[in-house]
Amino acid sequence: MSLAPADGGRRSRRGFLYQDAVTLLDCLDMFDGHWTEVSWEDLEDILCYRGTVPVYRQVKTVEGPGKSHSVARVCAPDSTKSRENRTPETSYLGKLFIGKPLPDDTRFTLIVNETPAPDLYEFACERGGTREPVSATVRQKIIDKLDGLNLPDLRDVGWCVDRLDVLIEARTSDQVEDEARRRLTPMVKTYLGQEPLVTEVDEVLKWLVSVHIGRKAAELRPVRHTADDFRDLFQDAVQRVTGQRHDGGMERLMTLQEKLRPAGVLTEEADRQHEAMLGFRRHQRGSLGIEKQRLADLSDKIYAICQLTAVHRRGGLIGAGEPAYRETVLALCRLPEVASNEVPLHQALAVLSDITARCQNRYEDAS
């Protein structure tokens, strides 16, 4: 376990869907023996290890046609800084190279979602592969642009450039998730001993990306996962989704209605909440762009309310059952966007039902 960088802190979970999907691919690569450990929001966006050797991976995306990363762009100082603070350290590559241990076999990866300009493309490699040597001209171009970069362990910019790779991933988070889904399907099949349903694989994918990777990224300290650790998480996700244990036994899945019963919700009301939840899930799956991000942000805020309620329950400040449910709903109603009707109350409650359906013992006890 290590501390996150001092200048960035742990993230708030907004706008990181693409990075989370790429992180899942890196975690799956552990099963192929490519990495021995993976963490995220650590000393870089994604930190992979081969034994004790770090590979620092930074994710940078561009949107819209005609845009791509180039050597000039990844070496340019941050234009949002004051003029005197626009130093090489604020550039994409500057941030990738500085502020971390650099043992002999260290490598750096810039992960992009578009084919870069020809000069930066010289660093391109396949996932799990190695790149060809780059030209002396491009190598020197980066060294010149990052002149004055202060590096630890007696390293210089040229040393870092010689260890730089560019990995070109799919354009959108949905396309990256499609690749993860393709790799997860045979794993779920092996676990179940039969062909999985498409919806089952989708739910496993969603749990790994949104619940585990996304929420872990917002916690105080990063955690490094080994292949065995992540295999346990994968198996737990399959069990949650299908109800089938790894020994072949079946674990009965609680319905939303059953989870609402300890909160004193009547059966008829619980059924309506179930229908609202299904409607929200259909809308969420069909959403794109800004609307999809808005729904993700709303889910994050309501999940945070649920977390706070759970903390109060564990501390004895709120009783289980109806008091916990009442406090959760009232806190949801106090969200500024709900109170102003920017977000309709029925949609916010549907999001709460979706979160409740995915969690164990939301109101029954303080677990």
C-alpha cells in the first residue's frame, strides 16, 4: 500500500469511466501473467508491477474528430497555470516522469484513445507487447522540450524517454468495456460450468468497473491487487450476480422487495419501486455522452448518501430498518439538484432503488 500523489489526492469519481474500464483490462492482464500487481490512483492513474519493477501508466483521452496527441502536446506546460508556473513538470510527460521511484527497469506508459500524431506514434506498442526503437530526432525533441525537468535517482529525461511506451486503446469507454466483456465471458463460463447469459456478464462487468474499481479509486489510500486478490473479487461478483457459489451450490439472491421489507415498505410500494428501478436501468443503458455522465454522477452522490447512512448506523446514531431508510430518503431529497427539481424526485428514488438492489442488507442491519 502506498500514498497517493500529494498534488492530486484521491479522486471524486467524476469523469473517470474510461480510465476505470482500462484499469479493468490491466487487472485481467494479471491472469495472463503480464503483471504481478495492479493498483490505481496510486503514484499514477494506474500502477502495474512486474515483480518489484513499476510500470507507471497515465491515461489521456481526447474527444472529437481531428484531435490527437503529439510530442508537442504531451510536452507542453499546463496552460491553466500562471505564466511563471508553466514549467516542464506540469506537462503530461513531466507529470508521468517525476515524483516517483525510478528503479533500473522502470517503464512508463501513456494510454490514449486516438491514434497519435506521427512523432508520438513512434512510441506505440500493442497491449502486452514491446515497441520498436524510436528515431534519434523524436527522442531529442522530447529531451529538448522537457529541459530542466528535475528527476530522482540520478535519472535524466533521455533515460525516461527510452522507457516510454504509448498504448492506443479504443475511442470510448463503451468500446473498452466491450473488450473487457469479451475477456470476461469465458471466465464466467468456466466459473458457472455453462454458457452465461449476456445480462450476467454485463452485471459482472458493471460490478467490477463501477463498484470495485470506481469506489476504490475514491478511498483514502490505494490498494495493490495481486492476480489472486482480483480473482476473488471476480468470483464474488459472479456469485452476487448469479447466486451460484464456486462449489456449484446456489445462493438465493435477495430481491429489492425483500431488502425493502425491513424498512417497513409495503409490498405494493416495493413493487412500484422495482418497476421504477428497471426503468432507470433501461434509460441508463440507452444513454450516451453527457446524459450518461450525468446519471453516473447522480448515482455517485446517492451512493455517498447511502455510505453516510451506513456509517451512522454502525455508530449507533441511526437505527436499522425504517429509521435508516427514512434518513436516506430525506438526505436524497435535500440534494440541491433534487430540491430544485433539476433532477426529478422519481428519478432520484429510482437510482436509490438501483443501488439498494445491488447491495446486501442495506437497511436490515449495520453490516
